[in-house]
Amino acid sequence: MHLSRFFMPVLRDTPKEAEIISHQLMLRAAMIKQSAAGIYSWLPLGLRVLKKIEGIVREEQNRAGAVEILMPTIQSADLWRESGRYEAYGKEMLRIVDRHERDILYGPTAEEVVTAIFRDSVRSYKDLPKNLYNIQWKFRDEIRPRFGVMRGREFLMKDAYSFDLTKEDARATYQRMFAAYLRTFARMGLKSVPMKADTGPIGGDLSHEFIILAETGESEVFLHKDLLDERVPPADTDFFGDLSGVVENWTSRYAATDEIHDAAKFENEVPEAKRVTARGIEVGHIFYFGTKYSAAMGAKVQGPDGQLVTPEMGSYGVGVSRLAGAIIEASHDEAGIIWPVPVAPFEVGLVNLRAGDAATDGACADLYNKLQAAGVEVLYDDTDERAGAKFSTMDLIGLPYQLIVGPKGVKNGEVEIKARAGAERETLGIEAGLNQVIAAVQSQRILA
Ligand code: ATP
Ligand code: MG
């Protein structure tokens, strides 16, 4: 992509309305544009990141046996009357009346819709287990939308819903999603820690929030330090085998958010030197809730003995749009964003320091073609901005590698390369610089 043809209206100044760094940087780097309170347009740079995040979430859901569908954003209120949640949900639900005076709503979540799909199409235990997910926009009329996409009103969520014949099977499905979530966040360069969450009136121990540590997180969290070094399940994990060991490893040490923190237990279980108190961002939440929706909505399958069985259900959410902000909270410096390769909007920024100079243009065109041929995603700054402005824009938007080409270097057959995460630029022969950048990008595409 040539920058001159792209659409990236970066801002020089930090917008006053943005309180936290990720919101500031997303606005400055022209990733998003606010349209109304908590409602954003995604500009090209931001959309590319959102699609990368979505892609990783999708790959890991598929790996763990979930099947993608797409449910509507607009739902019928009648479905929610069946589950009893239409009245209970409260003001976060955006309620709409259509021209026939029928109540509809913009979905804040989709348990009802998916249970209706299941109820109308699955008859036998032989079709279980099933885990259906979608990546779809949600709307919650949050009382205080803030921090940009971190707490929006309209936001993109991956939500999966599982149906199992027995509690035991449901536990295995829960464990698969648990392991899939660990991989999902690690692949974005994030250290997530699953923390026991409140299961509300349903009880039980099967609810975890996946938390990223960050100073600007909305919840206070307490955990055993060693959890920060725990290994995530590798890509060749047998997701259909026994995953209880993975869950055991990650849940045997203390980790809790302020909602259910138990100070005495924390002090008892965790040696003082290992106690971490920090702030965290919730990027995912998995939940087993049994037959709450299947029973209320009359979803049943025929069991092995011919008797009708009400399936056990769970739901599993990932904050896809929130993750764009969370990754920036975890990876930035004074100059801007530092994208991990797997979620970067482009992998390499090619900077032409003298656009219009025949030799420099020629060298850049050649590098651009070679990067493209190697399958590397490159943003080519072919504009006639000053060098200083080009450097600060590249640092701001945070592409993992920069290839810098100026007239003097071209004369000497040299190019400068810079890893955004490192500090120094390095001068190399053009071919060597190109190969080094390609190799670095390729080696970092898969982080877990
Ligand atoms: P929170 O406690 O942050 O309000 P929640 O418990 O209401 O979240 P869930 O219903 O579990 O959220 O939704 C699944 C995921 O969707 C959350 O883990 C979070 O990452 C994301 N999410 C929830 N609300 C928002 C929002 N208003 N804006 C952006 N992402 C959100
Ligand atoms: Mg939650």
C-alpha cells in the first residue's frame, strides 16, 4: 500500500477527551474516529488490526472445535421473553419498536438466539457436543462509555455457545475454551491470566475472566507471580484429549479480581514475595451455566435411552474490539504504538526520504516489489513530507519494522533498518537489510 493512496489522517496533537494512552494513540494514529458516545468508525489502519485480531480468535476457536455462524445484530424481544431476560436485562439493552409496533432490540449477547437455533435444529444426543460461535457487533448502552474502544457502547465480540449432553462433557468443553483462550491472547503478544469469576446465582467453579495486566485496567487484581511465567498450550495440543492438566496448572495458584478477592486466602496461599497486586483489563470471559437457557426455552435432545435430555450450556466471550486497545496498553512507548507482528496493520514501513528523486524512488520501488513478492505486508511512505514528520508518523503507527531509504544510502548501496521495539537504526547493504527484515517478520508471525 502506498501511503499517498491510503487514508490515514493522523493527528499531531493528543485529543483532550482521551484519558488513557491506548485511546489517545488510536485517535492520533487514525485507527478510529468517534461517531457518537461509545460508537466508533474504524478507519483503514484500525480495521486492519481489528481483522488480524479477529483472524487469530477465529483460528483458535476453529482449532478447539467451535463452528462459526453469524447471528443478526437485531433480535426479537419475544425470544428474550421466553428466557425471562427481557425485563431483567435493564437499561443496558437498546430497545427498539419497529413499524408494526413489535419490540425488537440490538443484541447485547446472543444466548437466546443461539438456543432457538439449536432447539429448532438439533434432535439427538448423537449431534452433541456442539459449540457455535460468531464474531458480531453488540450494543450495550453502558452508563459510562469511556477509554475509546475499551468500553464502547457498540463493540465487536466473539461469543461462543456450547451444548453438551452431560455435565462432564460440558466441563471438557469448558476446558477446551479455556485452553483456546490462553493461546488466543498469547498469539497477540499478550500475557493473559485466567481469574476465577463470580458465577452468580448459578454457583459452581466454572467461570473465568481472562485478564491482561495494565495500569489503566478497570479492575484491581491479585495473583501469584509465577502465573506470569506459566506456559500456554502449544499449537499441536490435542484439543479433543484431556485438557484438565492445562486448567489445573493455571488455576491451582491464586488469581482473582476485586469482585471476589479474599485477602485472607491470598495472604495464606501466596508467599509475600510472590504476591502481585495490579490492575487488569478483562479481554475474555468464559462461563458454564448449565440448563438456564435450554430449560427456559425448551431445548431438548433425545438421549441414548430415548428419554429427552436438556443440554448443558456454556458461553464464551472475547472482546475483539477491546483487544485493539488492550494490546496498545501493553505495547507502546513515548513515540507511539509498538505492534507485535501478528496483529500489526502492516508488517513493514518503507520510508522514502527523497520522494521524487529518481534513484531513491527506484530503490524503493524495487524493495516494495520484493517485500510484496515475499508476502510481507508493507506500507510505503512515498509522500513528500519532511524526514522528521515521516519518522514520527512511522513511530506513532508502530509498524514492527522500518526500512529507511535516502539518496545518500542509495548511492552507497545501503538502507537503514529499524525494529520498532528496539532503539537503534542499523545500516546494512540493501539486499542484506531487506532479507533481515523479511526473516524477522516471518519468524514472529506466530507467537505461540
Ligand atoms: P465488563 O465486566 O467489562 O463490563 P462483561 O462481564 O459485561 O464485561 P461479557 O458479557 O463477559 O462482559 O462480555 C465478553 C467480553 O466482551 C468481555 O470480556 C469484554 O472483553 C468485552 N466487552 C464487554 N463489554 C464491553 C464494552 N462495553 N466495550 C468493549 N468490550 C466489551
Ligand atoms: Mg465479565
